[in-house]
Amino acid sequence: MEVKPLRQSSVPAGYKRTEVGVIPEEWEVKQFTQVTDLITCGIAATPDYVSESRGYPFLSSTNVKDGRVVWSGYKHISAGLHRQLYRNNPPQRGDILYSRVGTFGEAAVVDVDFEFSVYVSLTLIKPAKALDSFFLMQLLNSEPYKKRAKDQIYLGGGVGNLNVDVVRRYPIVLPPLPEQRAIAGALSDVDALIGALDQLIAKKRDLKQGAMQQLLTGQTRLPGFHGEWEVKRMWDCLLSRPDYGINAAAVPFSDKLPSYIRITDISEHGRFCPDPRVSFKAANADQYFLREGEVVFARTGASVGKSYLYGPHDGQLVFAGFLIRVRPNPDLLVPAFLAAYATTKPYWNWVRLMSMRSGQPGINGNEYAQLPLSLPPLPEQTAIAEVLSDMDAELAALEQRRDKTRALKQGMMQELLTGRTRLVVDEGTPCVA
């Protein structure tokens, strides 16, 4: 691919300007088809599925996530159809699976030797000898290529897809093969650290879930606590009736305005996780401010049942109309105990039962008020909440460490995949810039 001319003074010595930016002089820019042996997508027709014992794995875009092939949740196709597909385009170790429908621009390297086939939502890429598979995966998962994929989605028939012909025309930056491997190795080391943190977080979360199940149901008692628990309705433990949030449009985020919390901003773990954060502007906003100790519950749709205990660290929040606010009486019900209970199996069993009354899942304020709670005395509620809070703090610290590591990797990718920072490779190639 032709390198565009530039003024000599506009780039550092040893670098050149190309259509993908400034790169080292010994790097090349190629069209994707020049450095791959095959770029194609899977079968377009939805096949008849068979049982696992009678068929072969059939992967889709949902099986490519975070730079890995997810070997779970896939269907199976018949041996005859698999043979027909596999004979022409067999996915093999070292190939790339690249999502093109549903999710876009997620790449992973095939790391198994058993046979499988792919659906039309995946692009199968076979790198040529001049291109390292793991380098290519990191390149495709970098922010510039993610943006390229998103910008070039074709909306046809109401379903977006990343056309294979578009992918074939991608410009690919190509360092010498030893440097490709060194870059891929450095980034893979960070991936391994992120993966280890993900596993530790999942383990800690499972431990917390088990502790909650035991402590919040009285199956396990903390030292020093005895006696019977009481079953009460949540209504008996509130300072006022449950009330509804305000139905109004959000505005772009401003640190001069309160933030707006909607049902979609509450994570499955009961945290305020907006994406993106938005604000609220109205003369009567103060009537809907959340205050310390208040809990909101999602009352409709797929989010019904999710809950959030307001924490001042999240800033000033106005709660939206599809949320219900409750104010626990601190002399009867510790808010953190209620919030923890709202993540247990008994609670979710109650939610499923209450929300199955119609085609649209929903629980109103009066019904939430009837939520049965099995309550220990207040000191035991407080002790249980403190134990679970400590576990939450440990989880939050691990998640923060993982997020910082991910941010570090993004910075490394920006440096290494553009050649701004060079690695020393075994063959003696430079270098540090």
C-alpha cells in the first residue's frame, strides 16, 4: 500500500506518515487481503439444531468476548452440515474469529484443536505467515479498529452488520514478525493479569453470595447472637409510604446539576453504574433527591427487582419514575441489611412470583410494601450488614485494580501498536523510542 508523502519536519526521525498515522520506517501498511489467506463469514441460514451428543459446536458472535473465545452457551449442528461447512472453511488453531453481527469488532484467537463451525455473525480470518495471530487480535481489539468497525456498520433490513468486504479492505499496520510477537506477548501478559483478577473477583463474589445466603436467612449466626427472628412486612419497617420518582427527560451531564438515576443505571450487584452519566434539570428536583439510608427498587420491565442503596459517594441523585423509593425506619430495619437482602434468592423468588401477573413484568409500590422480611434484632442486622460491607469493600478494591489494569493496557496498546514505544526483541531488533 502506498505511503502518503509528508514534510520531513512533521514526523520524528526514523518514522513516516501513512494513512494509519505516523509509524516506524521499517513498518509497513498493507491491505488486509495482502496478509491473510482467507476472510469469510459463516453460514447465513439458521440451521436445524441437534443435541450435543449428535452434533458439532456452532459458534456465534456471543462466543467472542474480551479477546477470548467463550466455549459455552453455543448450539450444535448435525454432523452432515458441519462436514459441508468445515470442508470448505475449517476454523483451526491460530485463526481469528471476528464478530460482525450483534456485537461488532470483537476478535479472539482460536485456541483449540477440535472441530466446530461458525454462524454468519462471525467472520473467520486466516492470517498469512507474515502476520502473527495474537498481534492481529490485539490490533483488531484496539480502540482505533473498534471505532473503524463501529463507523462502518451497515444497517440493512433493520439488523446491523460489519460487511466482510469492508473488513477485507482494512489497512493493517505490519511491524516485522519478531516485533509483532513481542508486542503481542507484552499485551498478552497484561491480559493474563486482567483474567486472573476477573477470576479472583468472581470467586470473591461467589463467597459473598454464599455468606449472604447464610447470614441473611439465619442459617448461620454471627458469634454472640441468639434468639428468634421475626417475619415482618417491609411496610411495617418504613418511615413513610413507598413513593415514585419523576418522569422527565434527562439532560447531558453537568457537574452543576444533580445526576439522574434510572432503572438502566443500576447494576445487577446493586450499584449506580450509569453509561453514560446524565443530569436532571427541573424546578422541583429537590423533591426527588435520594438521601442517605434510602433504597430504590426498579418496578417494571426486564430490570424489575433491581435495587440500589443510596450512598453519598455517588453524588446528588434524582430518581426516575420507574423507580420506587423506600425509607427504612432505622429503629426497625438497617438500610444496608435491606439492600443486601434484595440480592438473595428468596427475594428474587418473590420478585418473579409478583411480577408474573401480566405480559409486562411489574411490581407497584403497594406490592413492594408487602415484601416479607425475616429480621433479626437490630444489633444483629447491623453486624451482618458490616460483615457484608467489608466484603463489598474488598470486591470494590479488586474491581478498581482490574479497571486500572485495563486502562494501563489501553495506554500500552496505543504506544506499542503505533510504534511510538518500541520493544527489544530476541533477534536484536530495536528499540526504545
